[in-house]
Amino acid sequence: MLSAFTFADVSQSQKDVLVEIYNATDGDSWTKSWDLNQPVSTWYGLTIENDNVIAINLSFNKLKGKLPESISNLTSLKILNLSFNKLEGELPISVTKMSSLEELKLFSNNFEGSIPSDIGNLTNLKTLELFNNNFSGEIPASIGSLSKLESLILSSNLLIGKLPSTISNLTSLKVLSVFDNNLLGTIPSSIGELTQLEELVLSNNAFYGSLPSELAQLTNLKTLLLSNNGFKGNYAALKMKLPNIVNFDLDEVNTKGALATLDSEDNDDDD
């Protein structure tokens, strides 16, 4: 016979937050709903460890409504995946207090407003994927404090302004994707410091200027997508310098000869 202690269970305060999330996002209409009369350990999409909720994965589950500020009371949460739902409104500012978070996946919802300026407080974050929403405003400079970040995907939003120069601090980054926004300005030469990058996707923005020669330092790049911007540069010469490139897109204007060489010294090195 199973005792009441067979299942791990969480504190009342954590349970209260989960119930608040359930009620705020029309839990009764979820694809896989929770029976609030059953132990929390039986609720779909939760991972519990040492009586703490450490992961919530409710992707593709028909959540709609707004996330409550109280979500930050889940202080042990490492993974929050609410992708492919119909969540709306602004991302609660309190999320930036969830210092245990390692993965924040909120893509393919209807979030709006700015990315919280204190997002850099989430110093354990490895994955920040907010693409396919309606986030607006600028990318916060504090994002450069996320030194463990490996995946930053902000594509298909309404973001404006420049790539923050602090992005060059993200030396663990493997994926940087901001395509289909309203970003502008030049690409900082310091992007060459992101030597772990495997994907750099900047297409469909208003970036301009010469491609920095430092892009040739990104020898792990497999995907480099730059089209539908105002870049100038010898794409063909760049491609030759990147040994692992698989996906590389070219603007028509740059396929017919160089508008500028990447770096004349590099040409001398090849002799």
C-alpha cells in the first residue's frame, strides 16, 4: 500500500503560485489540465526535486492570458517552457528575480512590451528564447551579464535600436538570432569575440555598414544569414574564411563583386 509520503510534494506557497498560474491562464481549457484536488506531483508538465518545482514545461498546451507576477516565488525553478501557447501582456518584471533559471522559453506566444531591463540578473541562464512574439523596445544592455548564455533567439518581434555592444561579453554563445525585427546600426567588431558561435542570424532588419573583418574569427560558424539589410562587404571572401559554413545567404547586390574588401591584410596572408 502506498503511503502519503510516496510522492514528493511541494510547499503550500509553491502550490499557491501554481494554482495562480493555472487560474490566470485558463487552466480548465488547457489541452492537458491539472486536477487541483490531486497532489502537485501528479500535475502535468512539472518536475519536482527535493520538494521544489524545478521545471515547468507546458508548451503546446493552450495556455492563454497573462503570467502572474507571483511566478517569481518559484525560487528553485530552473526551466520555464511555455512556448507555443497564447499568452499575452508584458513579461512580469518579477521574472528577473528568478535567479535559478537556466532556460526561459516563451517563444510563439503573444507577449508584448519591453524585454525587462534587468534581464541580466538571471546569471544562470543558458537559454533565452523569446522569438515569435510582439516584444518591442530595445534589447537591454544588461543582457551582456548573462555570461553562461548559449542560445539567444529574439527573432520575429518588434525590437528596435542597435545590437547592444555588451553582447560581446557572451563568450559561451552558440546561437544568436535576431532576424525579422526593426534593428539597425552597424555590427560591432567585438562580435568577433563570440568564438563559440555556430549560428548568427541577422536577416530582415535595417543593419548597415561594412561587415566587420572580425567575423572571420568565428571559425565555428555553420549558419550565417545576413540578407535584407544594408550591409556592404565581400561576402564571397568572408565565406572562404569560414571553414564550417553550411548555411550562408547572399544579398543580390553582394553576389556581383565586392563592394568592400573585408580586410586587405587578410588577402596578403593568403599569398
